[in-house]
Amino acid sequence: MSKWVRDIDEHRSMQTNLAAALDTSERTILVVDDDTAIRDALSDVLKMLGYQVVVASDGKRALELLRSGIDPFVVLLDLAMPGMDGYQFCEEVLTDGRLSGLQVIVITAAPSHRAKSLGVAEILTKPVPLERLLNVLESVERGV
């Protein structure tokens, strides 16, 4: 996380422009990762950038949150998790008409050919440079 904090300090003008362009104060991101350190780091950085963040430790909990009414504009999803993994989560999302339009960005240590077939907006490899993550979030936000 300290690298991301340094990157945030170095990119304050980018943050200001991004926040103004996207109005991040009303945007919720769902972070789904079983690794507490990664989940917390992503959450902390996104909150520093002005996003609302909801976290889940696996796909099952993420689905429960989505079906209970949280409405994120994007899900940041790990693939390798115990219980319901990211692949199973994506399959559930695709078959649930209420969730089928959900934007998902996969963040994984080991991207695979199978991941490319999930119908996600983007696949990022850990560790993700902050600027790359922000660019992807901006693209998803704008529907690009």
C-alpha cells in the first residue's frame, strides 16, 4: 500500500481531475478478494480517492451484498478464492438477470485463458500500478 500512497501523492492533479470528471463521491466500488491485506489496501486507496467502498472476502458474500441492494458501478474481483471463486461469481452474475449488466474488473496474480472468457471489462495482473487501475476505472465509468 505504501507504494500506492506515494503514487497518490505524486498524482494529486490526476486525482483532482479524475474526481471532478467522475464525481467519485457518489460512486461505489465492490472489492472482492480473500486476501485481507490486498482487500484493505485497495479499499484504503479507493477511499482516499473519494470512492465509496464495500468489501467481500469471497464470491458468495459479494453476491449476497449485490442481491441485498448495494449498487456498485464496478466490481474489483480476485479469481482465486476459497468457497465461491471469481469464476463461479462471474457465472452467477451472467445468469442473474438483475446483475447481468454489472461491470467487473478482474485483478489476479495469475491471469488465464479461462479468465478471458468471463465477459469482464478488464483483466489486470497483481500488483496493479495505481495509474493503470485509475485509467481502467475511468474507462469503465465512461463506458469506453
